[in-house]
Amino acid sequence: MVTDVQPLDQRKAALRAAALARRDAIPPEEQQNAANAIAARPFPLPVPAGAVVSGFMPLKSEINPLPLLRRLADAGAKLALPVVAGRGQPLTMRAYAFGQELNSGVWGIREPKPDAPEVDPDILIVPLAAFDRRGHRIGYGAAYYDMTINRLRGRKPVTTIGIAYAAQEVADVPVAAHDARLDLVLTERDVIDCRGL
């Protein structure tokens, strides 16, 4: 049993491992159906034409944000994808459009080439391992997105949206001071609005 006396990192690691096991157990057809369900639902906030929406390229059994990104691009949004600048550094967001050739980055994740312009997104679609209904997330342990969100929020208003399978929800994510809270979480079942909590 995970208790509050465990160090924060250990509690997060246990929640991460359990949530990823649940995610990995979702059959491929259900994974695709979940991604399509999120893309088909009305987006939970207005996206002005020309707004920059940063997504990500899915890794392993992560939910696929590409159907949603394609729909947003078709509606006039400009897209961006993250590039790992180095351990301990925020991600660099670079402009992207469907059809552009991508590089293979850290962990084999596809990312824009170095000549793609760097942008500051208005909306950040964020991967995660686990989340709760207060907008707290557990990532993969390197804090890339926490650093990135905190840096962007220091520059401009930005809306952060986690995207995940409902199976990745946990009752309570333990939080450290540097952890960045999400504004919304989208699953195949729910639009969870964490703003104003």
C-alpha cells in the first residue's frame, strides 16, 4: 500500500507504474477509438485562427493526439511539436505542419528539424502517465513539461490540456512545488475542467 510517509518520488513512481500498466493493457482498437472520440467531440475552448497549438508525437501506448491536432489544424490553428533541448532544460516548441519531414529525437520520438521556427504556444496538449481531477499529472520523471509550462506561463497566458485514457486517472497525485497544474484533461469519457480549482 502506498502511504503518505513514502518519499514523494516513490509515491509518484508507484502511481506511474500502475497507470502505465493499465494504459499498456488497452487493446489497440480501443486505443484508436479513444483518440478518435476525443477528436470528434467539440473542443472545450475557442481556438482563434492562427493560434499556436503544441501537441506531441505518441510514444509506445500513449494516446494518439494526432486526430485532434489534425482537426484543430483544419480549423485554422498553427501546430507545434516539442524538441528535447537537453536534460534539465525546458522543451523547445517548434512549428510543424502535417506532411513535414521529422527527425528522430530522444527515445526515438519524432520531432521537427532544427530549422523549424521556435514558437510559444497558446495551447499546450500534454502527454502524461497519470492524472487526477484537480489537474495534477505525473509524467515520466524528467520534469520536461513542468519546466516548459512554468517557463511559458512566465511569458504569456497559455492553456494546458492533458490528454489520456480514462484508465490513467488516479484519485490523488502527490504534488511538488515545481509541478505545473493542467487547466483541462481530455479522455475518451470526459472533459475535466480543472480551472478555478
